[in-house]
Amino acid sequence: MALTDAEKRITNWLAEHQSAMLALLEEAVNTDSGSYDKVGVDGCGAVFERFFAREGIATRREPLEVYGDAIHVLPAGTGANEHPILLMGHRDTVFPIGEAARRPFRIEAGRAYGPGVSDMKSGLVINAFVLAAFKHLGGAPRPLAGLITSDEEIGSPACRPVIERAARQARAVFNSEPGRPTGNVVTARKGGVFMAMTISGRASHSGGNFEHGISAIGELAHKIIAIHALTDLPRGITLNVGIVKGGEAVNMVAPSAEAAIDLRYKEPADRDRIVALIEEIVAKDFVAGTTASLEIKGEFNPLNPTPGSDALFRAYQAAAGDAGLKIEGEFSGGCADSGFTSAVGCPTVCSVGPVGGKAHTHDEYMEVASMVPRAQALALAIMRLD
């Protein structure tokens, strides 16, 4: 459909600000913000707070003790008492302190590189500029709000209640995780549970007193086989023991061992069922005399389609078409904060950020040419949302 004059003003304004978008992205990428680095994550948050202050947009920082603070972009626009449209994203990355200095922001052959460039600092940048566009030009049919979180890469242990509270107050959520390499957005995601298993045995000399030892590593091996056997690919259930540690010396029967377990699932009912089976495996001693414990370290809800999210996706898809993009909904085995917003009943579309790929690697990239069209698609979707 033809753009209205108001829509043309918004989309033109965004096109005129591509260089400014890239400048903000460079500043954010060049600020270390690994999930466990509170100082760095808060420093990256300050990058966006300064941007909003320059644009005359009010923000509020919600202090969090262990992880980075949550940053709220306060609702603005018509009907201050109405439920806002929420633009959401996280600023933490998986990379250690010093990574930004080792691999600073750069652009080569139409792609931007650097830690977190796609996952998901570029998404935060387009959120920021869309909010700024409506601040300066108006045209939003509903109040607009933003949320910048700090710990998504480790399961949002501190920000989950913040996200759920914001979603309960919102009429719709656009989560600006990176657009898929196909250009699509994500309309469904798996849920995930991240667990730590600890095993205790008894040490002994592996030569002189072997029979007195109780091997925690031997127990761990049995438990790993049993846990992996719970994988059910047709149902979308996968179990992966991704980290193992144990023992103290090659000539010692191992007195301790530990493992990190990753569970992914589609259906909420499968979550409790599989966790219960894992707990049974942990409680059982395959090697007599060992003991074990299990701790859930973090988890995500699945993002499953609902009538509300389907309608929101169709509205976004149509708006994206008028921004020159052909977009479909796509399933992802990865988890995101969008699962939390959907689970509390708020219509949600995920991965509306710029297109990128190879997240969590040194080759992570963002397609520079996708920034403006994805921002325009988001802005048009907002203007037409009712």
C-alpha cells in the first residue's frame, strides 16, 4: 500500500540517519558488556542513556545488585494511561573483558563486525532511532516504551521479573534480536533450561588403594549417557552436556566431578517431565557410594504462536513489505527473552533487528544495508498497529 505523508516523514528521517545509527552502534560495540561484567554492562547502558538524553527522551535506570541495571525508556505519546507498545532488547554479550579492544567495530564489504554487533546491539540501535523518530515527528497511535536488559545471555536471572512486569503492562512487544540470515523474523522458539550437576565420590590412590576409591568421574559418565538418552528429536527435545570437569590427578580416583546440562524443548509440558527424569538420573547412583545434586542456573520459556502474536506478525509482515522487505516467520531452536513476554500473554514478534549471523563467534556480523529498512519496517508496523 502507498505510504501516507506521516509514514513518509518517519521512513525518510530514518534513512537520513544511517550514519548516526552506525556511530551509535560503534560506540556500543566498542564497550565491553559481558553478562558477568556489571561495570561494562552498565557502561554500555550509559551509551544508550546519553543518546536518549540528547534526543529529549526520558529514561529510568532500575538498579540490579549483581548484573547490569535495567534501563526503561519511559512511555511517551498519545494516551499516557494506555498500554504501550514495547521495544525490547539486551545489551550483554557472551564475550570477556578486553574483547572490544581486541576486535573493535569495523565495516568490511558491507558487513559490520565486532562483539555483540548483531546479538544484539544493532537491534538496540534501531529501537533507539525508531523511538527518536516518533519523538521528533509524532505519528505513533499508541504510547511507545523501551526496555534494555542486561543478562539475557545467561538466562535473564535478574531481568526476567523486570521483563514480565513490563510485558504485562504492554499491548505488544517487538524484540529486536537479530533478523535471521534469511531475512526472516522469529515467530517461535524453543524453551531452555540450564542446569549444573555436581557429583561427589571418594579419593584414593589409583594404584596402591584403587579399591578404596569411589569415582565421581565414573558416575558422571553413566549419568551423561542416561541424560543424553532423553533426547527426542521428533518432539523437539534435546539434551546436551556441554561442559564437564572432574578429578584432581591422573593417579587419583576422582573424588568430585561436575557437568553443565542444556535442555531445549518446544512444549511447556515437556519441560517439567524432562526435568523430573533428569532429577531421577541425578538421584540414582550408578557407582555405589556416590552422591549428586542438581541446580537450575537459568531458563527461558518457549515462544509459541498465539492468535495475538499471529496477528502482530501479519501486521509487521505487511509493514515490512511496504519497506521493501519480503519477510516470513521462522522457527529457532535458540532461546530469547521474547519467551517471557509471550508467556505472560503479550503478543510478541522476535528478531525484528537488523539481519546478521554467526552470533557468539569472532565472525559475528551484521548486514549494514539491513539497518534502515528494518528500522523502517518496525516504524511502519507501529504506526499501523491497533
